[in-house]
Amino acid sequence: MILNQEGEVYYPWDSSHPFIDDSGVAMVSARYLAEQLGAEVAWDADASQIRVNDALSEKKIVLTLNANTAKVNGVDVPLDSPAILKNGATFVPLRFIAEQLGGKVEFDGSTHSVSITRE
């Protein structure tokens, strides 16, 4: 068992644990990341799509599993890595989602951690 900065229990072996994919992109649970940034998330099983709606940035992001592009407010935007399904959770590129929602992403090489700020 590990405690995060808020003192909550965190299990690194959880199915929604972030990881670095084969191309070096940080992948995180779509639901976890979007909700932490204040956005709403919906899964469309029929279309194999995750939909992120954010009132603050007025962005609507649609990611289709294994597709190399996402739609942001109806416009195709290339992805560094596609959204994938792993252990029952949908994983998306952290930097792409965070920056699309107006976040600033910083990587700390000494601690191997990522911080996201959103004003």
C-alpha cells in the first residue's frame, strides 16, 4: 500500500495505473485524468469511443480506441499514441488530454513525476 500526496491509499498494481507505452508516451486512465481536471467523461461502447466534455475550456474531445487521431470540437487532431483498452480501462495520452483541457504539463526527471496545473 502507498499513500498519495492527499494521504489517500494508492495501489500501483491497480488496473488504472499509468504507464509509458512502447513509443514513450505517458498513458493514463481517461476517466481519472479528465475527472481530476473537472471534465465529464462518457464511454460509447457501440462506437468504442471515450468522450470528454469540458465546460471550462469548451472542448469536446472524442477518442476512438486504436485510432491515430482524436476529434477536438469536430476537428481531427493527430495523437502521439492512440487510446487503448487495458485491463478493462481506457488509457489515453496524458499530455494530449491535459493540454487540450488547458493544462500545463511538467515532467520532473529527478522524481519521474508529472505535474499538471490548470488555471
